[in-house]
Amino acid sequence: MDEAQFLTEDQVWQLARIVDDLSIPVMCYGLRVDFLGKLFPGSAALLALADEMREVRTICHCGKKATMVIRKNPDGTVQTSGNQVQIGGNETYISLCRRHFREATGDATITS
């Protein structure tokens, strides 16, 4: 299941039933947090219910593990508000470590 961050909690439970009741393994891929550093509902449910979790490592420009993403506006400025989901526009997202996420957002998520 790709883009699993967009699942609902009920859908995650349905996947768990597939694993438990039908003995069919289910693998999910997706982001943990949005561009504001907040958990997606589907990701939160997966973190709570998953039997096993393996992270695919993404690297920040500094070489550290990237655990956050920022979203840039068409003019190149970092977006610090808006809808959690934006359809399309994958090129507007940049993976960063937490330190560089905080720098890019002006630490906006701590005060919001």
C-alpha cells in the first residue's frame, strides 16, 4: 500500500484484519509527518498497529537522516500553513533533518 499516510484509522484496522484473519502480509509505504511536522492520521494508526516497522532512509542535504519535509510555494518560499494534503506537486516537497526543518520554517511549528 503506497501513500499509506492517507489511509483512515478504519482502513488501517481493515488491513490489520487482513493480516490477522487471512494471514496475508500487508506492507505499507508513506510519510510519517506532513510539512508542518504533524502526524498524518493514517501514519499515526499505522505506528500504533504495525507488527513491524522498517524505515526507508532519506538523507538531508547535510548528510543526516531526513525525518521531516517542507513544502515550498511556487515562488520558492517555505510554506508554514495550509491544508495538510496537496494533490500533485511532489516537486514542491524537500526532505530535511529536524534541525534544517526548524531553520527552514523559522521554528514555526513550535509556536503554532
